[in-house]
Amino acid sequence: MSSEHVSRREFMSTCLTVGEAAALTFLGGHHVLAGNRPLIIEKHAPGTPYKLGILGCGNRSKAHIAALNGVPEIEIAALCDVLPHKMDERAKLIPKGPVPRKYVDMEKMFQQEDLDAIAVVLPNYMHKMAVIAALQAGKHVFCEKPMALTVADCNEMMAAAERTRKAVQIGTQRRHSRGQKTAVEAIRKAAVGDILSSDVNSYRGDWRVPAADEYPPGVQYWRMNQDQCGGVVYEMGAHTIDLNNWIFDSEPVTVASLQGVNDLALRRRDSTDHAGVLVRYANGALMNYGGNLYARGPSDPNSFFAVNATIRLSDEALEITYGHASGIPSKESLPKPVKMELPKGDGTNDQWEYFAQVLAGEARPYPDGHAGRQSIQICQGAIISARDKTIVNVKDLA
Ligand SMILES: NC(=O)c1ccc[n+]([C@@H]2O[C@H](COP(=O)([O-])OP(=O)(O)OC[C@H]3O[C@@H](n4cnc5c(N)ncnc54)[C@H](O)[C@@H]3O)[C@@H](O)[C@H]2O)c1
């Protein structure tokens, strides 16, 4: 289907050009934009769920199905995977609604007329192709992180969203986690002053190796392949880097990195399993990210160093500790330290509740392609920096 094609469904049903004030006022929607152009939203009657197809029924799809089981506004109406037994297993996790249709060919799923949206839960290197094809078939898209492997791919995906006027929401779920939202709000309100630098990390020892049923002997699992996966910065780093981008609230400008493969048990991999990444942002702040996929112990909390305070943030807690600059006498009393336990939940459930609002035309996709691309600017910049032993200017990646 061409990108300019308006489907029969769009034409015949309540066709909402969101942003057209009169229609929106009538239907109680809000002004929603994808890039510069209004989204085309097909609002369903109350009680009629939006229909979603899940593309990729691997490990991550289990968490999405569990979350979606608690979101009555969205029905899982289709599943797609090249391995049929995976669809069968996932279908058993869906207790509500009609049995989803199953496809081994994604193009066939995209042709299912009544699907409103596609969740792209495929290996990283397939995101761009699948997202653009789904958009061109007239579907809204939820795309797992990382958005893509290169900035150029992100640009193409954003252009497709703009052209088709469909939503693209990226699956960095921390942006919807109640805990992290509470923390970011508290940081923004606190008298910490400018945040000058950060020391953030993702150390994970629970990274799974390929299950025998997935790939025949001799076929490398995509996570082990640098070109298909991107390595640790795209895997775990994408979450932490996105959190950092959210807190810094500035554009990345330069990137430097060293990376490699250390883990002896997973030596067959050529995707990097450890990395250090330094990023300078437009507002002058500096991120220092460290990640590996072989740590057996817990990660450290992320630390943010502001003019007046040090902020420590984990999934469970936020601490803000104020101090005077050493060596400069001050009689001013310090604000009280903040010690806050954060609400639980990684945001996976909340991101789907939010996506239901996007489908209804009541919210903008969030995080959107811009936020997704910011992470990729850093991830791709880090790969090039480590490979070429240079400092990468983000503007050269576009
Ligand atoms: N947001 C998060 O916290 C989070 C967590 C884990 C994974 N992810 C992301 O989710 C994505 C999937 O990860 P995963 O752990 O589920 O991987 P996985 O390897 O377990 O699953 C991928 C699935 O895609 C299927 N597939 C491959 N090619 C296909 C094709 N052409 N058509 C249809 N299906 C095809 C595979 O058979 C497999 O079932 C990745 O992008 C990953 O980065 C995100």
C-alpha cells in the first residue's frame, strides 16, 4: 500500500484529522501532532477496543501481553512470528477476547484491515523495515527500543510517520514508569541548580543466551551479532541513555567510547558486551555511561551531579543530598535532603495505557521518534568512536 493511500477503513469510518479543532472539540480529543503534521486517528466508540498485532513473539512479547491483558482499550487481534510454536505459546497467555489471528509473514498481518496498530518486537536490525512497512499499511506503531541501529534509519522512520500521519511510540518504558516519573518531577522541582554531569550505568549478568529451539545449529542468535544487535549500548544502554537524556533535557553533541567483548562464556559473540561512553550535551553537561552484560551483582544507582547537590536514582529510590562548595565559606543553610522510595513498576503496563490514549487521539506518542533518535545518536556515535578511535560529532551522523 502506498504511503499516500487512504484506506477504505479510514475513509468510511470516523476519519479524524487530529488538530482539526472542530472535530476534536466534538469528540473530546486533544491537539496531537506527529512531527509537523496532524495524525490521522480513527476514534472507536467507547467500549470498542483498538486492535493490535504483535510482530515478534519472542521473550519481550511475554511482558507486552501480560501488560496488555490489563488494558481493556486494546485487544491483541493478531500475532506474527516466523516460528509458529512461539505464536501458539503466546496465544495461551491471552485470556480475553477472540483468539488472535496468526501469521508467519508480516506483510500478510499488515493487510488485516481491522488492525489499528502494530507492536514491533523484532530483533533490533529489523525495526526500521517493519516500522516503515506497518506505517505504509496505514497502521499506528509501537516500536521496541532501540528505535533502529542508525540515525539515518531513524530519520527514514520519522519521515514515514510524517508522510503517513500515523503514530510511532518508542518502547523505552521508563518514561512511563511511575517511579521514574515521580523522581524526575522531584529533581525538576528541587533546588539542585544546573545538572553538570552524570555517572550512569547498566550492569546486567542475567542476559540470556539463545534457547535451543530458536535457532538451528550454526545460525548465530541476533543478539550475539554486532551488525544485527549493536551490542550493549543498544541493548541495556538504550534505557539508561534515554533516562539520562530525559533528565539532562538537552541534545547530545559529541560522543566518545571504548567497547569490546570480555565474557568468556559468551565468547562466540561479536556484539560488544561492555562499553564506556562519554557524551557532551548542548547545555554543556557531560554523561559518563558504563555498561556490561556480564556483571553478576546489582547495578549501582545512577548519579547526577548538580551545582548544589548530588542526586542518586535507582529503580527503587531517589536521594538528593545538598552541599556547599568546599573551600568557600557559606552561612546559608542547606535544603533538607530528599530520600524517597519510588512507586514500583518498570513502566511496561503504563506505556500501553498511554498508547491506548494515543490511538484514541487523546495524547501524543511518547517517547516519540525524536527521543528514540536521540538515544541512537549516542549509540551509533559510540560504535563509530570505539571503532575509529575518534570523537564523533552527532551532527555528522544525520
Ligand atoms: N523494553 C525492554 O525492556 C525490552 C526488553 C527486552 C527486549 N527488548 C527489545 O525487544 C525486541 C525483541 O527482543 P526479544 O528479547 O523478544 O528477542 P527474541 O529473539 O526473544 O524475539 C524476537 C522474535 O522475533 C521473531 N522473528 C525474527 N524474524 C522475524 C520475522 N521476519 N517475522 C516475524 N518474526 C520474526 C523471532 O522468531 C523471535 O521470536 C528487541 O528489539 C529488544 O531490544 C526490549
